[in-house]
Amino acid sequence: MVEELDESLEGPEERRRHDRSRLIVDVFVDGHDATGVASTKDISIGGFYLNTPANLPEGALLLVRIPFGDGKQLVASAAVVYSNPGRGVGLRFLDLSEENRTLIESELGRG
């Protein structure tokens, strides 16, 4: 199970428990009135920042699909943990499988 973010700290930057890496990829999202393709450049095994103009409130649940190289892809549920209206949202993976965790670590060069 993925560790939850410590909500008692000041801002989203301070709540992270996992190092994030720059990996620019398209993300396919579905849920809470948002369906389509957005992008990320900030991802870790804990979650990622989704660049989107969609208004997604904190707590919204999404199904995300992130394609990686060699035909591999991650499909997982994610929850909005903070929102920057008109710019994007911070997402936390929910119940990330060991296979998906390994895929992210491998893609980030840490596997």
C-alpha cells in the first residue's frame, strides 16, 4: 500500500514522501467530469502533478493511464490531494500494485 501524504505540513511541496522526477508524458484521465488527455512532468511512486485546466476538487477520484516506453502502461486509481484551479492538480495513487510501482521506478531509472 502506498504511504499517505502527511496532511499536517504546510504546502504540497512539503507533504511529499517520495522524490519526484521529471518525466514528461501524456496521461489519459477519466473521472469527475474530466475525460481526455493531459500531461505530467512531475511523477513519483506516490503520485504526480497533472497539468490540466479542468476544475477538479480535492478528493475527486480518477482512473489514470500513463503510457511508458516499449508498450508498457500504468493503469491506476488516483485521488486529487490539492488543486490549482485552471492550472492542474496534485494526485496521489491509490492502492498502487507492486507491478505498477516497479514500472514507475524502472521508468524513472531507479529500478
